[in-house]
Amino acid sequence: MEILDGKVVANVINENIKKKVSLLERRPVLAIILVGDNPASNIYVKKKREACNEVGIKSIQISLNSDISEEELLVEVDKLNQDLNIDAIMVQMPLPKHISEKVVLDAVAAKKDVECLNSSNFGKFSEYGEDSVAVSPVTAMAVMKILEVYDIEIEGKNAVVVGNSNIVGKPIAMLLTDNGATVTVCHNKTKDIAIHTRWADILVVAVGKKHLIGKGMFKKNATVIDVGINREGKKIFGDVDFEAAKEVVGAITPVPGGVGPVTVAMLMKNTFELFSKNL
Ligand code: NAP
């Protein structure tokens, strides 16, 4: 059984960006909007800023109170849209319940939308594929990068994606389809997930439920990509029961140290891409 080590993949991407950034006269700038004080969001933003620092990208954090109104938040987004010194904008999710994530994501200027999440970019990506947009959704790209680096064949394979969110599950399913897999998507209303997962040559799980996928749910020698992050105190667990999986599967990403670091590296790559395209 092979461990698909995300840290190794992330290092290669980060080193490449670092080299390119070191040749620039001006450093690319990523602005991160953080609303409220969700502890997990604080950790994610800190990690993203550390990665920026490592590769030479300048990061700016705009921290806003959780009681900010949607209108006030839109004003903040617009300031960043207008600011010629900002190359890329990301809004850390989740937002407080009284604010529409869709409205805020759609307010981010298309050319600064570092996660490809506003409707115009995501629409192009969905309809015409990754070549039609400046940058693609980061977690989906991270999954594809891991498969590429570890030389896992996609064309002609049966892939199952558990989870169907716009940010993670949907774009992963699209990229796997575009790369020649036959894809099944499972979600909250799927009656018996195991029927599907047992059929998967490539199984990607992005739900947010600790060990949802366990014993008896894997195809022998499958490749398993565990996107889930579930925090219990200081410990982090995936959506896949690693101990159960390792007896059967051919390759698997660990949690932590799998998709997470590659997603952050993809954010660095996307920031660099937007900087280059907006010069
Ligand atoms: P989300 O928006 O809550 O979506 C969860 C998806 O899982 C939904 O499509 C939902 O189905 C489905 N689902 C819920 N319960 C299910 C069940 N019992 N069986 C099958 N499907 C079920 O979450 P997300 O933003 O996509 O994130 C998913 C996980 O990935 C989270 O743990 C998150 O922290 C993690 N994540 C990790 C990274 C990384 O870099 N590693 C990046 C982003 C997110 P419905 O559509 O029917 O509601």
C-alpha cells in the first residue's frame, strides 16, 4: 500500500513558485478576508499566510467582526477589487449565517477570484473545462495533482466522489470526468454509499464526517483520496477510516498530510497565475 504524501507534492509546487517569485520585481499580493473568529478558519488562514511567506507572496488579512452586515462586507470586497496592488482575493468560508456566501463570492472581481468560485468563473470552468479559466478550484486541482504526481491512471477508470459541494465535490467530479473517468457522485441522499464506493478504482471523499467510509467499503487496490478534515480537540481525522482502508486499498492520502498541504500550494500557484495574467 502506497501513502500519497501531500507534503512532498506541495513542496515541489511551492519550490517552483518560490523560484518564479524570486525573479519578479514586484511580489504578488493575496488578500484574505476573514469574518468572525471561527477557530478552524483562524488556523486555515494562518497556514495560508505562512505558505505565502514561504514562497515570497505578500499576504494581507482583512479581519472583520462576525456581526458585519452583508452590505458592509461587499464594500470591503469592492475596495480590494479596486486596489491595483492586490492580485488575488480569497474569502475564508464559512461566513456567518446572515451573509450569503454566493452574493459575496460573486462580488469578487473575476480576474482576482483566486479560487474560481464566482458564478462567471465557475460557470466557464463547468461548461468549458479548466483551460477556459485563469485558475481552477484549489482543492479539486490538489486532488488532480496528487493523482498526476503518483502516476495514477484516470482514463477509463471508475471514480466515485462522495460529497457534492460547489467548492469541493462538484469540481473534483468535473475534472475526473474531463480526464476520462466514469464518475458517480454520492451525497447526503444517496441510499447506500457502499454499493458505489466498492466499485471505485478512484475514491474521493469530501464530506466532513469522521470515518464515514470504513471497513467493507473499498475495492481492492483502489486509490483513495481523503479530502475530509474533522477536528477533535487538537487531533485531525479524515472522512476515511485509514486503518480499515490500508488493509485493502492500493494507495491512500493520509489526514493530516494529504490533500490539505497541496490545496494550500495550489492557492499559491493560483495567486501567482493571477498576478502573471493581470500584469
Ligand atoms: P460541505 O459544503 O458541507 O459539503 C458536504 C457534502 O457532503 C455535501 O455534498 C453533502 O451532501 C455530502 N454529505 C453530507 N453527509 C453525507 C453522508 N452521510 N453521505 C454522503 N454524503 C454526505 O463541505 P465541503 O466544503 O465540501 O467540505 C467537505 C470536507 O472537506 C470537510 O471536512 C472540509 O473541512 C474538507 N475540506 C478539505 C480541504 C483540504 O484541503 N483538505 C479543502 C476544503 C474542504 P448534500 O449535497 O446532499 O448536502
